[in-house]
Amino acid sequence: MKLKGLIKESSFGDLKASENDYITYEDVQNLKVGNWKSSTDNMSGSIYWYNTKEKDGEPLYATPSWEDQFGWVPFDDSDGNHYGDLDFSKNPKKFKGNKKLQIKAYLSAVKIAIKKLEMNKERELNK
């Protein structure tokens, strides 16, 4: 699957879509990518990913359709570092209404964002 063009530095989602067109936080709860697992923050409803092997590891926030901008997923850590965006609304013919394909692309993008977060963490440790 080609992800080129899906991970952007800024995007804003499909404001005319409904939550039925694109994945939401309910669609990505309790997923796994390697040692990382998704969970829901009870206070905000955000999806965050955490490394099950690290007690106090840095979480990665990746909530689909964040702030009702359907099709848009920002990737950030709790320190405010931004690792890109995934915007399904940039290619509605391919993604709109196809949640199975969106989840597959979402998981691929999560893997990329986790690698960026881990590289950033390693850089910080080596300072």
C-alpha cells in the first residue's frame, strides 16, 4: 500500500463528511502494533498508543477524526511534538466509506509515527 501523500504536515479533514464515512476512535481501540497497544483516554476520549514493555514510556496520540474533522488523524506525543498527519479526505474516492482500508492505512501510519517518536526519544537521551 502506498502511503506517500497520506502523511502530511498539515491537513484539516473532510468537514462535509459524516462519522460513517471515516474511522473514529471507536474503530481503533485495543489494537496492537508490535509492543505498542492503543487505548482510550477516559478524560478526553483520545486514542493513545503506549509501549507495553515500558512502564513510563512516552505515549503517541493518534485519534481518528480528531475534533470532528472526519478523515483526519494527527500524530503527537504528550510533549507537543508533532509526527505528521494522516488525511483520508485527500483521496475520498479510495478511502471514503472504506473503513477496512482506512484501518490498514492507519496502522501503517502508526508504525511510522512510532518510529519517529522513538528516534526523537533516542535523540533526547543522547543530548
